[in-house]
Amino acid sequence: MTSIDVQDFTKEYGTRRAVDHLSFRVLPGRVTGFLGPNGAGKSTTMRLVLGLDRPTSGSATIGGRAYATLHEPLHQVGALLDAQAAHGSRTGRDHLRTLAAGNRIPDRRVDELLEETGLASVARRRVRTYSLGMRQRLGIAGALLGDPEVVMLDEPSNGLDPEGIIWIRELLRRLAAEGRTILVSSHLMNETASFADHLVVLGRGRLLADTPMREFIHARVRPRVRIRTSDPTALKAVLARHGHDAEQHEDGHWTVHHARVDDIGRLMSSAGVPVLELAAVEGTLEQAYLDLTASEAEFAAHPSATQPQEA
Amino acid sequence: MSFAPVLRAEWLKIRTLRSLCGALLAVFAATTAFSAIAGVSETSDPEFDPLFMALSGVAPGQIAAISFGAMAVSSELHGGGLRLTFAAVPQRGRWFAAKVTAIAVPALLVGLLTAFVALVVARAGLGEAASGLTVEEQLRGVVGGGTYLMLMALFAAGLAALLRSGVATLSLLIPFILVVSFVIGDAAGTVTDFLPDRAGQVVLHQTYDGTLGPWSGLAVTALWTAAALLAGAWSVRRRDA
């Protein structure tokens, strides 16, 4: 089983603590969304896991081994840290070949990935002529070169067009379904909600949450019920009688806060209120995330301090 | 992880960058061009040294060699490129050794070819004036000149790794070679004889009378280069990518 284990990680830059006693595990077979505002330490953590930066204290292992001890690591771990890292003067294909060569990955695999990431037609063009979306695809191709068990992507949807976003979503789902360990950082909530099974949330270098996404949302966003009726007076009366807090919207529908659809449905039925529409309103990841960050006072004071290493 | 695939990757990186191939071509072009010009210049100077005259193109040519070495390293450094490299090859010492080899081998081969062609071209111009050169001296000039060009490329590569900047390396080395060594060099004290470029260029002379001979001079340059490479390797291994 190839999981990523981060144990008591701390990284200080001068006096600033970018990552603060962070511990979590990323398990295979699911997509783990890595959330947090800019400067929360997501990229720093990924670099520490890859052995690129030295931790001030703590350690990280992949499948029980430190990254630096891996033999031809691209076969085990693929990472996209920064789509701008490819040298602009090389062609996309040559860029991948230079990565592949050091890990004994044949050029055939390079061409396969260029095809898979939709870059085959521009493979022999210089990277500097690529759009941001094309560079992201090239970076993802680089991460998948060695058919790795563990994939770490830092903001992979950056600059992708709508087709690209759907493509990456399906790719991540497929990789997880194949039993791989997938860690994807993002600050786009709706995007993350579309592919993540599990969440690791950071704030100011500390772990704020490490839970399945559904649980994360349910724990933080109270359920609501959307209801539409032809008899608002009756509806209002019934809800008030049972102590429900309801809000009427301009288009005529009502939102009942902190209520479950089963309860409201039964209530309406027994009271004989004519119901035109009745639906449960699922909490969104965005709401849950904002709820979490609002409760972190530090965050509210510094919503997104710019951090150089996050660039 | 064995060395050969890493070396192959590093060689591929050099081959696939037009600027690096261009720098190697410039080593050849600048050296032979300046040697050719020297070949048709005045030869009546009493201090005239036909071997150094024929290989005088090495002095401008070394600028291109330095650029090659510095750029081969600095091409890794921009925009997180080094992270990409270390993610693929986490054994940093091995990576740096492969990088240095991938710089050294083409630099030496181009250097040897360059010095040989420069000598042939310049001799065609010098004619009788160069007839006093023995085969041994000419061989020393060519082997020494090629080795010198390689050592200067590696010296720059080591500095670029240490300073983490190709621009800083070039703005340090090029003025040093053009100005400091050139100007104070003629004031020929014993200390300046031990500067990396001064020491290594003794091998290009037919006659020499300083502290250093041709091979000991080259050895001094090699020591400078080794020091720069060790410092570069230390920086590569120690610092965050």
C-alpha cells in the first residue's frame, strides 16, 4: 500500500513558520483535496514530501520510504509543482524526454502521454509558445510519465479551459479508481468538490481538518429545505407552529433553515399545505470551508497574505 | 539509481537547448577567427611567441566556453526547474556529477578540435614565422588549449551552481577575465600568475619564464575549477531546491 505519511512536519523560513507541526496521511484509492488559502503551506508541504526542501523538523515518507531514497522515483511518484518549470526553449516533447531519460522511461511512453494529454499536435513546438493550459497539461504528462502509484498535483486546474477542467476531473477520478494515491491542492472549492473524496485543510501551516469530504460538509453546513407552495399563509403558520426558521425569496420559494426534508415533507402533508416543490439543499464545500476559516480568527485577520514560496 | 541514465538525461538537456549548442559553436568560431586574424598580424615583435600567437583565439574563445558552462547550469534554475530535476533525480550529488560530465565532455571535444583548427589556420597565415615550432610544442598547445577551455567552462559551471545564477556568474567572470587579469596581469607579479586564467594559459606559450610551467599552470587552473565545483556541489546538496 502506497500512502503518503507526513509526520510532525515543521518548516521555518527565517522566523516565519510556513508549516507548523503538520501530520496527516494520504491514502490510496481516493482523491484527497489539499485545501487552504494562499500561503497556508500547501506547496511547501508538497516540496517537503518530495525532499526538495529540508524540513526544520519532522519527516515524510511515501510507501514507508523517504523520497530521496527512492530508486528512479518517477516510477513511484509523479508530481506537478509548477507548470512554469519547463524550460521555454525546449519543445514539449524534448522536455518530457529529459525527465524520462533519467528514470529509464522510453520515448514511446513520452509520445503516449503527449497523446493522452492532448498535446500531440504541439509536441514539437517550444514550450514558450504554450498557453498556461498547455503548460499545465505538459506538467501533468510529466507527473504521469512513470505510471506512478502516487500522484501529487499543485493547482492542476490553473489556466485550463472548460474541457481541460472536465478532463482533469475525470483523470483524477480514474487514477483514484485504479487504486492510486492522489493528492491535489487547490483553492477552487467547487472544482475540488467535483473530484475529491477526502480533504486535508491547512491554515497558516497547521492542520485544520483531515476528513472525508461529505463529513466535512455535513458537520459544518446545516441542512436546509427548499419549498414552494400555492398557500404561503398556511405554510408560514405551520412552520411557525413547529418552530422552524423560514425565509421567503423573491421568486416565491422558501428556505427552511436547519431542517431535514423528511421532517418538512411529513409536516406539510399532515397539515394539508399544498406543496409545489420540495427539495433538500445540500451544503457546498465552499460554505463548509468558509465556515471553517471564519472560525479561525487568525485567518479572518489575514485573508491571504502573499507568501513568496507559494508563487 | 545508476549513473548512466542520469548522464543521458543531462546530455539530452544540453543537446535540446539551442543556446547551449550555439555557445559551443561560438567557442569554435571565436577562437579560430581570432587565431586567423593573429596569423596575419605583425610578427616582428621581439617578444613574439608563435605558439601563443597562433592560439591567441583561445582568450576570446574562453568567454564562449564560460558562457556554455554557466548557461548549462543556469538553464536548470529558472522558475522551479531545479525542483523538476530533483524530483526526477533526488540523488543530488549524482545529478551534479552527471551535469558536470555532460558539460566537460562536449567542452573538451570542442576545445580540442577548436585549438587544433585554430593552430592550423593561424600557421597558414604565419608561414615562416611559425616554422620554429616543434610537433611536441604544437601538440602541447592543442591539448592544453582544449583542456583549458574545458576547465574554464567547468569553473563557470561550479560558480553558477554556487551562486544559483548564470547572470551573476557571467558578470563576475567575464569582467574578471577581460579587465582584471588583462590589466593587472601584465604587471606580472607572482600572485597574478596563479589566477585561474593566467595560470592555465601558460600552456599556450612556446616559451615561458614564470613560476609555473605549462602543465603545472594547467594544474593550478584545475585546482580553481575543482574548488568551484566542490563549492557548487555543496550548494546543490545543502540548499532547498
